Amino acid sequence: SAVAVRAKGRRTRIFFGLSSAFMVVSSFLTLTRAVWLACILMAITAAVLLRQTRRAIGGGAVAAVGLFLIVLAGSPSLQSKATDRAREQRPVWDRINSNEAGVRAFRSSPIVGIGVTSFERRTEEFLVQRSDIPLTGLRLGIHNVPLARLAETGLVGFLAWIAALAAAIGLPTLRALRSERDPRIVMVAVMYVGYVAI
């Protein structure tokens, strides 16, 4: 992590290094592809924003792969589950169907949306059978967070949400990065990227 790279003192670096390893393994054990993608994007963000992290990213990637192999080698059942999860198509179908339904929901009420938390109760109104994949996603929420805000709160709520994120995270992060690339600020930016990715 950015803090591990910049930390002073051997014990502190070891602590944050072990914490980073624990988070990598924990993320893998979720068996959720969105979490895996978020971790990759978070690592790339940290490497772009902090030079010291960029230098260590190669070694971190090798260490992460090594941890994955050790975990998989120690648990054949986990290896089978991870393989099945990576190949499973149902979550992909759910996301495709729910995202397309979310677009239809937004188009039905683009200004104020269909109502907060209303989508899951009204999925039947917006789901449409495709010719290439099964119809799944009934009673599920929209996986795409920005699209969910658009569908349920419309442009009014979506713009308010964007403004809140910018005020709370985006603008302070940009100001801090311009003056001094503090690892703590980089961590905030990295977590923001992970939140959006998931």
C-alpha cells in the first residue's frame, strides 16, 4: 500500500505490508469478480498517483500472484470454487439484464427517477427478454452504481450525488495532490476508485 511504501521504521513497514497481504488474500476469497477488478484498478491508481508505489508495483504484483498460488494450493476446494466463479455466466447475465432495465427505468422518468429503492420492486416493468442470453435479474438491484442513482433518483438526484462525492472526496483530494502527494490522500483516492468499480 501507499502507506507501507512511505512508512518510516521497519516495524511499521512490516505491519502495513502484512496488512496489505491480508487485504489481497481477503479480496480474493470473496470470489467476486467485481472485487478483483476493483483491486486491480486501485493498484493502478496508487501507482499513477504516488511515485514510490509505482516503483513497488511490480514486486507487489508478483507477491500477490504468489499468495494466490499458495492459497489455491492449500485448498483444492477453494481452487474449484474460484475456477467455477470465474467461469460462471449467471452474474454476467444478471448485470447485463439489470443494467439494460436500469436504462429503461431512467428513460421512463429521467428528471426525478422512479424512486429510491423502488427498482428491485419494479424490475418486471423494465426487464426485457434478449435473444442471446436468458432473462435473469428479477428482484435484483442495478449493479452499476451511477446508473442506479440515475434510474432511482433521476438527473436531479444523480447530480446531487456527484456534487456530494466531489465536495467530500474529489476536490480535497485534487487540492492535496497538487501540493503534496500525501499517502493518506492517495489512499482516499484509491478507495474512491474501488467504490466506483464495485
